[in-house]
Amino acid sequence: MTRSPPFPFRSTAILTVVGILAVFIPFGLVKAGILDLYTARIIAMGGINAIMAMSVNMIVGVTGQLSLGQAGFLAIGAYSCIYFTLDLGLPLPLAAAMAVLLTTGAGFLIGFPVLKLSGDYLAIVTLGFGEIIRVVFINLKALTGGPNGRQFTTALALDNELALLTVTSVLVLTLALLQNFLRSSYGRAIMACREDEIAANSSGINIFRYKMTGFVLAAFIAGIGGALFAMVNGFVKPDIAQFLRSIDFLIYVVLGGMGSMTGSIIASYVLTYLQEFLRILQDYRLLIYPLFLILIMLFRPKGLLGMKELSFVGFVDKVINLLKRRKSHG
């Protein structure tokens, strides 16, 4: 007796349900008054940090390069979104899409010269790129408002509830598309370059081409984070391009696990909320926060998940099997 084949779209259906629940459960809790608007804003900022962590992880964890300039792409996406909306009068969704495309183009142009380097040299060059972006935005006062930054009008900035819904939706969609890309032949070729460039090259893989693909994709994701940052905060200053912010994103990646997108997302939410929670300790939080990071690195040197990903389909299978065993024993 042959066993009937499993439901062909079962995994897709499970992941779709998980994604919908991830989007609407926090939004429903806010609507029900269980979570206040301040917490909703923290969750929204955690989502933006998670998107930026995925951008950094695409370069550091997947491509195997060290980049310290992702905050520069964040600034390009944020300022571009404001410019296209206020100066050119484009609708906000279209302005955000144009900002993402512009940031992707910037990543393409910057990737050509910098990806000829590797290791510490690449890190130094990308760090310099972020500082150049910050200085340029400070001096372009007509477009960026100079050191004081530039602000959205109240009518264009998202309120906390809509910000939570928008950011979480974009995060889930970005994660789904990125995971599918990493499972494709292009994603596997990029990871092959990370593991052993010589072996990958001998197999016919164009090293520079696939490194470039990973770098441009990371810039694309950072552009999404930048556009959301402008819409949620309603205010952008050149300081968002400083290298310390890039270091923050790198910390999220290292803590979550280099190469693990879901690990980076978990670490981003945890550290974003932890920073806000420790504000009640005032200056002591500057001691407790790094101490927490040190303890995590001592006991989990590979990060929370290492290079593994959370398997929602596997989790559902375990729950179903557990229920079946209990039913059979009962």
C-alpha cells in the first residue's frame, strides 16, 4: 500500500500563517490596549534594526566580508525618502520605493571599487564610506538640513500603530524573500565563495560577481531600513551614518549568529528593548549593557543560533507529533 504524498504547499501554508500571526498579533495587542503606544514604537524600531541586521548579515555572515558602512546606506535611504516625498511631491509608498532603488544603485557603484579588497582593508574602506556620507549630508544643507537634520511633516510620518504594522509586515516579507534567495543557486554560490574562494573559483563560480550580488542585495535591504526609519521617526540627522551605528548593527549579527537571519532578528529585538529598559538605570546602563554582551559572548561565542535558522515548519511538526503521541497514549 503506497502512502499518499504530503500536501505540496504545506510548508508555504505554515510559513504564511506564521508570518500573518507575527504581523497581526503585536498590532492586535496594541489595539486591545495590552501594549501601550510606547512599546509599539520600541517594537517598530526593533523591526528596523532587525532589517539592518539582515543587511549586515548578508555581507558578514553570508558573503564572508566585513563591512562597517551599512549605516551610510541607511542614511541614503532615509534622506532619499524624505527628498522624494517633500521636494518632488511623490506619494509616500512610491517615494520609499524610489529611495530603495537609489540606495541599491549606490551600493552597486560603491561595490565595484571596494570589493576588490577583503578583510581589514574592506572594513576600513567601508567605514570611510560611511563617514564620507555623513560629512556630505552635513554640508548639503539645502537638501538635508545640515547638522540639524530634516523632518517629515506631521501628516506624512507614521503613527505608532501604523508604524508597527508597516515595519513588521516589511520585515516578514523581506525575511521570506531573502531566505528563498539564499536557498537558490545564487545564494548557494555566494555561500560557496564565503567558505572557500579557491574551490569556488575552480568550480567555475565568478567570485567578484557573486560578492557583488551579495553587496548590492545588502544595500537594497539597508535602503528598505532607511526608508522605514524616515517614515517611523519623521526626522533624520546625518549622525545616523556614523560608524558607531554600523557597529550596533554588527553587534546584533554577532549576538544572533553570523549567517543566521532569524538569529539576527531575535538579537535585534532583544537588544533594542534592553537598551530602552535600562534607561531607568540612567548612567549605569552604560555598564550593564556591555556586561550583558560580554556574558553572552562568553557562554555563546557563536551567537544565539550560530549559523542555524529557526525552523517554523519543524516546530509545527514537533507539536503535531507530540499531540499524536499523547493521544495514542491516552
